[in-house]
Amino acid sequence: MAATSQSAELFNDYDGFVAKFEPKRTTDDCYTPPLVYGAVLDWASREYGLDGREIVRPFFPGGDYERHPYPEGCAVVDNPPFSILARIVRFYLSLGIDFLLFAPALTVFGLLRQDGVCAVCAGAAVEYENGAQVNTSFVTNMDGWRARSAPDLNEAVARAVEETRGQSSRSLPRYEYPDEVLTAARLNYMSNHGTDFRVGPGDFERISAMDAQRPHGKSVFGGGLLLSERAAEERAAA
């Protein structure tokens, strides 16, 4: 029973533990950062005069682009599954639906097998929400050219990627453990750096989270020890 209790306490950061075993998503999951999508849409609106037209995003987890309702005069601006991109392009061309679609930068020319499309080679280094970093270009049927660069689109996406990274780093809570809180990670660090430090049986209480962590639903991964004043002073000295 004691072993079971210890195991439960060891993995008190359950969400963090389970996240390690989630399957890695691919670009087909289309989790495009909102700022990146906004930058692409703003560029497309200026370049192709989309203001006033309904913009459709049929590609989302569980979505079916072939059965999606497309209002008359709409335009699709979205990040589709790259694995079936050629089929998607053929579908929109057959229905006469305008589109600007994200595409893999290195293979976008393969889509030029279809008449009436343009490869917009923006070469934008996009970091998607699943962590995948993909060099991204675009394909559209709203451009009179067959292949082109787009330096202004590249710059707009780059700014959006940097802003997204900045927001992510600001949103992650950072915890500084005081001297009276000891974790297994800290003891391991001491061992790696030649520091001998020991805690006696009457010099601690076990804790699962700090007060600053509780509002975020977080905890001390693996649990921690709240040291006595004497032990905390010894740890600070060590």
C-alpha cells in the first residue's frame, strides 16, 4: 500500500506526465498559430482583393472539406493536410472555388501540374503549434502568374512567428523554488556538481505544490521537501 501511495505522489504532475506519451502530431493536423494565419490572410486580402468576401477555413480536426458548405463568392484561405494537397487543389479547381493554401516549400512546384494555379514561394519558416517547423510556401488560383516569390509575405510570417514565440514564453509560468523547498532534481544537480548535502528525518515535510503553482493547476514534479529552517540554511550554504 505504501508503494502505491509513493507512486501516486511521485507522479502528482499527472498532466505533464501523460503529455509525454501523446502521439506526435504532423502538419496534417493543421494547428496553425493564429498570428501566423492572420499574417497570411492580411497579405492575401491585400494581394487578391479579398476584403468583403467570406473567408472559409474547412480544414480542422475532424473536418470534411468535400462536404463543407461553401457560400457563393467565398475564398478558402487555410492550411490543409499536405499529404493530400494535390487532390484538394483539383477539388477546388473543379468547383471554381478561389483558394490560397499552405504548401510545403520544397515540393510546391509539383502542384503546377494543374493548370490555373500559381506557386507562391514565400519560403516562410513556420513553427506550428505542435512544434513542427516547416518551410512553408503557398499555392493559389487567384494569381495571374504561375510561380513567384513573395518577400513581403515572408517578412509578415516571420514577424508573426517571433511574436507567437514571445507570447508563448510570457504565458508559461516560471517558478523559483526558495531555499526551504528541495526537489529530487536539485539533489541530483548537487551530486553532479560535487556537493554533499543530506536531510535528516526530522528536518522536512513532504509537499506536492507551491502556493504560486496551485492557481495554474501545476505542482512540484515528483514532489518536494519543505525543509526546516536549519536544513534550509545548510542547503543555502551548500
